[in-house]
Amino acid sequence: MNFGFVGLGNYSQNHQRAMEQHEDYNLVSVYDVVPDNARKVADRFGSSVAESIEALASDPVVEAVVITTPNAQHFSDFKTCVTNDKHVFVNVPVTTSIEEATQMIALAKKHNVVYMAGHNLRKNPAIIYLCDKLSTGETGSLHAVEASVGGPAAYALTPDNWRYHLTQAPLLPFAQMSVVFIDLILHLMGAPETVSAMMAKRDAPGETPDHGTVISQYADGRLAYIGCSYISQLGYEITFVGSEGKIKWDNRDDNSVTLITPGGQDWKSFDCIDEQTEELAEFVHCIENSTPPSCGGIDAYNVASFFDAIERSIDSGSHAKFREFSG
């Protein structure tokens, strides 16, 4: 499979590493707005450096494109690649706009290409185990979800980083930190009825908010809470609370899952895997077999709709209705 990479910043290094795990994957073309970034990656992989994303997307040798540009650029980069009939993998959040998310689904369908969204937490063996346990009903009827995610990256932001600027990252703590939990909750619990959110600025540099809280409510009374911070110690944890027990994943505790029921407590740790390697393998499999990915356009739309509701809730100071995909 011949790949093109668009956007070669820090996160792209994960997919570059994943490329090296597959001898039959070839990184044939790269593009970045910073020429030095492109040259370094091209030298590493023996790739050509495209003069523009249009040049990369129109290259007949390129079969599939991995997009890891800043969030606000995803839609235009996606459109350029898909309209040139390239299969596309997009880092998350794919978009925070439901209008863009809707167009992306339509474009991928029109051009008959694979469109995969990079919600890689679903690949984690601990999360797979947690999902299996929830599906068996061991915790009883699911009532609520409580999630917390944090990291100190906001303290290192400088004006040359797009996350520093409010126009480029208006939902920074949610879009950068909690997006994987938003996807997981939507995946397991479905669409909520309403979303209530708030963001605030503490003491990190830059224009963007650095922490926030969101609560989603379901028509049947279930609740899901996410607290996210770009100014705290790194850690991800999520707990699903049911009528007969609860189950928790904590990435700081040996990537572990703890199941607590009236019968006792069961703790299991799981080896960490290279989630980006797993993602690329699935992406290629879908291309070669003309099958849909486990996380595609509808999933990206649902996350975008959640972000849309967050933004409307913050603007109004009240809850906002979740807008489901209408086709």
C-alpha cells in the first residue's frame, strides 16, 4: 500500500512509527507547511516531498492518505484528498462541525473511498475487555459514566503552536483531551438527549481555555460526565456505574480494568499495544477488502455533534440538544 502523509508534526510521529512495522507499506509522498518537517520525514523513508497537498493528492502513485494536520484544517485536507479518489485516515477530532462531518460522509460515499477516523482508544485491549464485560451485563443496568482526563501540555504552549490560538482551538480541552472518551461513551451508550458544558481559563499561556466539564443526559435518565484538563498531571480514567456494580479503566494503574460487584473485586492489567499500528492495519484491510472501518464517518459525525452541543451549551449558558445524523 502506497501512503501519503499530510501534516508531520508531533502526532504524526506515531503513524511514522507504525509505518515502520509493516514492510509492505510504503510512504511515497509527504507534505507539511514546514518544509524542514517534510524533508526530515522524506529522508527517513525515502519519500518524495510534495509541493502542496494538491500535488500529493493528485499523485497517481499515492493510494491512501493519513491526515494529521491541525484540527481546523482536517475538512479542507480531507476534501482535497477524497476528490482525488484517495482513501483517507483522519486523526481525531476529525471535525467539530456537523456541517463538515455531514459533507465528509457524502464525499467519501460519492468517491467510493474508505474513510476512517482515528479513535484509537477502542484498540486498547483493556477497553476491549471493559466493553465485553459491559455487554454481558455483569454490572447490571447502566446508570452513569464518570470520566476524567488530564495532562500538563497547555503550560508548554507558545504562539507558534496552533493550540495557543482561540480561533484555531476554541474547544481545546475537550477536543484535545476528552475526544477519545466522548467517542467511547457515544459508542457504548448511544446518542444523548442533551449536553451541558462549561470551560474556563486558569493559568496556562495562550488564548484558549485550559479545562472544562461536560455532562450529557439520556432520555432514559442515564448520565455521563467528563472532566478534562490541559493543566494537570497526565492520566485517563473512566468508570461505568450500574445497578449491580461498576467497572473502571485507569491508564496510570498498569492499563488496568477493575470490576466491582457484590461478589467482590476483580483487577486485571493489560499490555499496552501500538494503537496506531493497529489502526493502519485495519485501514489497509478495509481498502483491500472494500469493507467499512470500525470507526468511520458516522462515528466522526456523532463526535462532531457532541462538540457542536458543547459549543451551543457554553454560548447559551444552558443545556443543548444533541443533533443526530439524519442521512
